[in-house]
Amino acid sequence: MHRAHVFVALLLLGSAAPLNAQSPLDTVLSRLRSGQTIRVSTRAHGRAEARFLGLHDNALSLAGTGSPDVLVAGIDSVWVRGHMTGTVALVGALTLGTVFAVVVSGECRPGGDCSSIEVPVSAAVGVASGALLGALIGRGITTWKLRYAQKGPSVGLQWHLQGRPALTLTYRF
């Protein structure tokens, strides 16, 4: 039974990344802000990285590309530049919160003068300071986030009735 839980967790974690690009193209384009840096991949022109200026007559206006407009009908994928603020803040909070709690609990010996509030308070201080430090560090790390992708090849983990997991390669049309 324990293995089933592990494989379900892996399946959920493995499928989380492709799910972020499931929005329709019109929704993704309507959420873009003017001046935002994006990468657009098209069949005709390949990949273009530029600042988004706006959407006019079924074409994206981009600053700094060879062709000023990219037709919406030819778009294969849209990536948006972002920062790792939330992810690194979470890692920092968990790390410093754990370290602070372990250090303070190690100092409290049985029969000592430690009250029961010191460990949770030190963990909370560690979480808060770790989150702040992580957010500051993560703000400086840029990343590309996939917002739209045409259907194509994907790798998935499937569970068969025989009880054995299998790695499959599927192609969606």
C-alpha cells in the first residue's frame, strides 16, 4: 500500500509542470501586460524574445524583433519572464525555521530552565527571516514560465491494472 502512495505522489508532481500551460491562447494573451518580456515560438519565424507592446488585429506587436508583428494563428508557445521569489522564499523559510528550531531545542536539556515556548518562537523567527531572505534572493533570479503550448509530445507515468507503473511517451494531436 505504501508504494501506491509514492507513485500517486510522483504522478501528481510529474503532471504539475505541464498543467501550467493549459490555458487557451486568448486567455494567455489577454493577461499579458504591455512592456512584459515574453518568448514566442512560431512555425514560420522560430523563436522571438522581445517586449510585448499589445495585441492588434490578431497579431502580437513586439518591440525589438525583426518583424514587428507575430500572427496569433501561428503561435506554438508563449513563455513569460518571471522571478523565483516565491520558490526561494519557501525554501529559505523551511530551512531557517528548521535550523532555528533544532539549535534552540539542542540547547534545552532535560531538567534545564527552558520553557515550552522557546522552540516554537525560534522556529517562527527562523521561518520569517528565512522567507524574507529567500524572497530577496529569489527576486534576483529570473526564470521563464510556460503559459501556452500547443499540444505535442509528452512523457507520463501511467498506472496499469497489474500494479506496475510504466513510463509512456504519448503524442497528442
